[in-house]
Amino acid sequence: MDAKLKETGYRPSEDEPFMGPKHAEYFRNKLTRWREDILRESRETLESLQEESIAHADMADRASSESDRALELRTRDRQRKLIAKIDSALRRIDEGTYGYCEETGEPIGLARLDARPIATLSLEAQESHERREKVYRDD
């Protein structure tokens, strides 16, 4: 992020052009930091799993360890999918399409993007999507 933006605690504002250079840089840095945090946590988890791969003599310890390992692997799979979404968002920033709803083409909104920087739908489009999904699930 531009050092000046970082020093001032910059937050995107509705008073600025939507997804102008400041907005794009803010979200690029937010996404990049998030990605780096996930990768760091994944490395730490992998190291921990490797250290715990020592065979347990006690059946209860072995079962507990296997359960922990399965949970960690599911978590890593979710993190892998999240990284793919972050990478997609970073590509959209590069392409100039980040921050715009995939269904309507309208701006997603700064508050939603700040809370969920990988969002691809506006709040209205997301709610509509969820309503349609619920209707099909109930049938």
C-alpha cells in the first residue's frame, strides 16, 4: 500500500471515485495480507502435523490424534479454496472489474467489500441468490 495511505490509517470513502486507484490499492493490500496470513497458518499447521505424526501407543491418543488430523485437513482444504477466491479477487482488481456485482454490474459497496473482500455479488443480488437457493432446496 502507498506508505502515505498506510500511515494515515486510510479507509475507502464514498466521497472518492468507486474503485479508483486508492480503493483498488487498499483492497489489493487487504487481500494480499489475508492471503499471506492464511499461507503462514497453513505452514504452521503442516509443521505441527508433521511433528505429531509420531505413532501413539494408546488407542485413545491415536484416535484423538487422527480426529485432530482430519479436522486440520478439512480446514486446510477450506483455506485452499479461500486462497483461490482471493487470487480471483486480485485478478479482478488487475482487470478493473473488482467491486462490481457479477449479476448486475452495479458497485457492490464499500462496506460489504471491506467486510468480505472476496464478494462477487451485491448484497441485493446475494440475497436474491440465497432466496432462489432456498426455494430449490425446499422442493
